[in-house]
Amino acid sequence: MQIEFTHKQSAHCENGVVSNLMRHNGFEVSEPMVFGIGSGLLFCYIPFLKVNHAPVVTYRAMPGFIFNRFAKRVGIKIKREKFSNPESAKARLDENLKKNNPVGLQVGVYNLLYFPDEYRFHFNAHNLVVYGKENDNYLISDPVMEQVTTLTEKQLEKVRFAKGAFAPKGHIYYPTAFPEKLELKSAIIKGIKQTCREMTAPFPIVGTNGIKTISKLIRKWPKKKGAKVANHYLGQIVRMQEEIGTGGGGFRYIYAAFLQEASQILENEKLNELSKEMTQIGDDWRDFAVNASRIYKNRSAQDDAYNKVADQLEAIANSEAAFFKKLKKAI
């Protein structure tokens, strides 16, 4: 039981799943376009939610939001289900595969055996496609991997019912209806407007204000938390940025690609100029990650190293605040 499905590697799992499912159903939509229309770009500091014993820092919309927003804005209908037991979840998956319908799944990363050990930790918001089954092996298209792979029934059950924050509970999703043609122009504008609203929101933990809050906290952590905890918290920021779901720098590059593509569809050259500016901001995020990693790996030779990376983040926050004001004006 194998569906004819084209696997294409992507930078981020949810964008890649959506783009690949769209292509399977006859619509060529790039990963950046999915991300931009789905208002995937976000920054949020969530101090009351811990992952790996450190506060959550997220650079993206909540799991599932990108596909929901994308679908609504381009006129697609999708179905989502969660399950209280593995038997029901497996039955629904097998039912879809028998109907030649590849599906997206939300899973935990820790027990994905095809991931390198350094990427396997307790994170439950990863996405992949199941496109078939041979004997007891499910055929897996994980968009962040170069090649397709397989998981046994037990292995897939384990990641579908991983415990902890964002527990997937067998979460399955797939498109069910499509328009004759995707209306991208209005969808792009709606996607940009929401991202601008969220990134300039007047709340201390969201958007550019959230980046400033993290910058202030980094300055306090060494004295308030001690070197060990401060290093762990700083490492969490970088891990969420560079390893979990593409993160800060990578998402800026994807958003830059979206703006470049959107500039052609909307015939708006200003978006192409802003695309280049966002690429530079992505570079700034990567520079921050390099310097921060030197600190928590005890390799930084700089005096006052925490304040220096905090300065970098503050500068990024100011750059993004100015950027999203210009982007809002451009559309």
C-alpha cells in the first residue's frame, strides 16, 4: 500500500508538510509562500512553560496555526483529529492510506530513530507525512530529511503519543476540499498584515517587545540564576532558534524568500527591497547564536559576554520593529 507521493526536502517541518500535500493535490505552492500566508513568523517568550527545564522561546506560530491560516486564506478545507487511544489513531491513519490519501501527523522528536542523536529531545511539535504502508512499516516523508524513511507500527505509535508539552495525542490532519484556483494575492496581504500586527504587539513577551524582554533577562541571569542555569537558559534560546523547527535566523530567511515571491505576485518592488533587509536581519540572528553558543560552551573570551549578546538582541529588536512598520506601510 504505497501512494505515489513526491518527497521534497524543506527547511521547516510544518511548511514542508503543507507544501508537499498541496503539490500532491495538484497545487504548486512553495514552502516560503505557505509560511508567509500562514503568518508563521513570530517571537514569543513563554516563562510559565518549560521545555528541557528552561522557559520556552518560540520563533513561530503555534503548531497547526500555519496550515489553518493558509487553508482559510486560500480557500482550502482541512480536517484535523486527535485521539484518546492508539488503536483509534492507527485505524484512522490506515483508513486514509487505503483511500490513497497521504496525511500529516504531529509527533514527538525524542523517539524518531532516524534523527541524529543530538536532535532527539523532548519536543512534541514536529510534523511529517505518512504516504503508505508495507507490511508493518509506515512510509514516512519527513520534510526536514533528505530522503524518505520508514517507522514500524510501534515506533510510529510511540511518537504519535509522546507525553509532555504539546502532546500530539495522535494528531492527524489533511486537506479535504480545494478551490479551482488559489487566490494568492488577497491571502498574501492578509498573511503580511497579521505578522506585522503580532510582531509589533504592545505586550512584553510578544514580537519585538518580547525580544527586548529576553535581552534584559540575559543581562540579569548570571547573577540571579548562577552561571550553570544562565548558560542553560541561553543555550535554550539558541537551540529553539537554530535546531527546533528552523527557528529565528532560518525563519527570517524563509520570510525573506516569501517577500521576494510576493513582490512578483503583487507587482510590488518595495517587498523585494524589504526581502533583502530581512535577509540581513537573519544574518544578525545567526551572529547572535554564534556568540551566545561560545558563552554556554565556555569558549567565549569576551569580558562582559552576557551584556554583549544582550546588546545584539536589543539591536535586532530595534531593526525588526522598524522593519515591520515599513512592511505594513508597503502593503
